[in-house]
Amino acid sequence: MHISNEEKDAVYKTIYNRRDTRGEFLDEEIDDKVINKLLDAAHHAPSVGFMQPWDFIVVKDKKIKQAIKNGFQVAHDEAKEMFDNEKRDVYKTLKLEGIEEAPIGICITCDRSRSGDTVIGRTANLEMDLYSSVCAVQTLWLAARAENLGVGWVSIIHHEVLRNVLDIPEDIMPIAYLCIGKVSHFHDKPELEKAGWLPRIDLDDLVHYDSWNNKKS
Amino acid sequence: MHISNEEKDAVYKTIYNRRDTRGEFLDEEIDDKVINKLLDAAHHAPSVGFMQPWDFIVVKDKKIKQAIKNGFQVAHDEAKEMFDNEKRDVYKTLKLEGIEEAPIGICITCDRSRSGDTVIGRTANLEMDLYSSVCAVQTLWLAARAENLGVGWVSIIHHEVLRNVLDIPEDIMPIAYLCIGKVSHFHDKPELEKAGWLPRIDLDDLVHYDSWNNKKS
């Protein structure tokens, strides 16, 4: 199946215009068919040994969202104490989630024993199944951007909270909790870059040739 | 920035036609400009706290590829012993890498201390930086598919081999070694699905609503 130049440009456009959305969610429903398209796209991410270790918990219930928001608040309060004074003041001003505003939450997990103990490609690197579920996250994220939907990854929350609130079994690993919805707009750059928290690194500083010690710049 | 319906379709087409390539690499060079486009796309993956923890080691040297292939062979021989008889026979027939055939290898890593000890979004979940580098892998993979290039993730290799061969420092975590190149063709389905190793799971079996215990099917 050939990808044309126009189609290629569309993929790059989607990659470059994907953002982590926190503050721009609109109070509008998303069609279930669209949600299903996102989940099916995520289900076509690469997985080690074709084990497809992911599950998707789609959250619409307001009480569930509220409980997840409470979990965020606990981890967020803990985090505040970890930054030095100057950074702490900035940290407190940042909007870091849109759990209750987003119409949809999706928790993506990893079932590490889905296809037995021995998995092709996981024999030397046991983390590969977790990485497969992360590939599903990024695939869903790009599909959502292509649907002009915003996605925000809420990582400031303890796994135990997700487990308790969503009844996730002990042997299933939570990977990501995503907030998804229509947005007022997408930022032209990542918010942390715009806020001056960290600059975009020059690509040349990250590329090595045949050896770590051989760089252009 | 609005994504049109045609552009959206292109993104889905790319997601659905991405494959893990092992046996179809052609002995043809890839333009350095294209490699750079892939790396720049990967550099625009989401990263926790905008830490951009990834580095990219681009491998063209044949001796380096040979050493990596040797590392694969060791881990592959170990893996063979882990499967039961029947599965072992099938496992032995599978082509699981194209390290020497692919014109380009790219090792993607994670620098866990890139932006200091305390990273926004990593405070409750320390694995988030590793997951950011995985997002870069999947972003690069989709960009490569949009360029009609095949990508194969070689996970049957020990990290120490990648460290030694590519001079990766002790505090840098290898995440993926990818083989990249032009291909004779893309398979219509994942090879492990075609080989009858495992079936594609029905999406309905993977989707839960508001709670793990609430499924459609």
C-alpha cells in the first residue's frame, strides 16, 4: 500500500500539531463512533510478539472522573513540595490536567501475562509489553489529533488510585490515563516551552553517528 | 491548525498499514534528508515535562551492524530454549530481524537525568521518561511508514550489547534498536498473525466502560 506525498504531508502535519491538552476542552460530546475509531487505531499499534497487551477503559461517569481528579490532587500536592522555591512558584500556576472538563477519559493498561510467560521479542527485554501499550497511547493520540480532538496524558496520579477507582485487577498494569475532547484551539507550541520552563533542544545535539561519541555538533 | 478529512484518512491509512519489517529490506540507500525528517518527527513526540529525554544513534557502519547482529544471535539462541517444543519449531522458522540488510539502524535512548531530578509529570510515575522515548519510537515509525519505509524493532538483544557496541554511557537507557529501509513490499497483516502464532483480538473484548468489570462483550 503506497502512501502518496499528500498523505505523507498529512502525517507530518498531525505529528507536528499534536499537543498535550489541559485547559482547552469544550463541553461537547464526542460521537461514540469516533471513540471507537480511536480505540481501533490504538489496537493497531505495534506489539511485541503480537501480544496486544492493552485494554481500554472508557470513562464518561462524572463521579469516576471526580475520584480521578481527587487522586490527581493528592499527587499534585506531593509534587509541589519536590520543586525548589522558584520552580515551585511556576509549577503552582500551571494547569496540568483537564480530567473533569474532558467529556471522555481513557485508561490504557498492559496485561503482562496475556499470551503466556514466553513472548517472542520479550525474552531479553521484559519491559517490551509495557512499551507496546505506550505505542498504543501514542497511536491513539495521533489518531485523535487527526480527528481534531485534544488529548492530555495525566501522569500525576498514583496507579493505586486508577486501580481502585476503575476496578483494575492487581495483575494488570495501568500505563496512561488520557483526557480526550473537542478543544477551543491547539497551542502553536508545547505549553511548557511557551511558559519558558524548558527550551526545545536542537536536534543536532541529539543525533549521534555510529557511536555515542560521534556527533555533528 | 485544522486537519481535513482527507488528511485524517491519510493518518489512519498510515496507522493501519504500518508493519514490523524484517525480511523485505532492499539494498538501497536512504537520503540523509529523509533520515533527518524522521528524526525531527520523533523529536516532536510528547515528552513528560517537555524533557525530550531521547537521543538517536544513526548506524550505517557495516561492522557495527555485524556486532549488533551477533548480539541478536546470542539473545535469539537463548530465546529458542524458552519455548515449548511445538512453539520452538515455529519460532526457529521466523525471520525476526533485518539488522544487516537494512541500510540504516537507529538506536533510541532515554537520558533519565536530562532535566534534573524533579520533572513535571514524573513525580508519581518514574517510568514516564522511558515512555516518552517509546512515544518517539512510534512517532518515528509512523513517519517512516508515511515515507514508505519499513521499520523493524529489534528487541531480542541485551542492552549491554547496544551499550558496548554504540558506546552508550552507563546512565543512558537504551529503549529501541530500529532497522529502517526501503522495502520490496509491506505485508497486508502482521506476520505473526499470518503465521497463525496469535490471532488479532476482537476490539470489543478489550474495551471496558467506566469500570474494568463492565464490558460490552
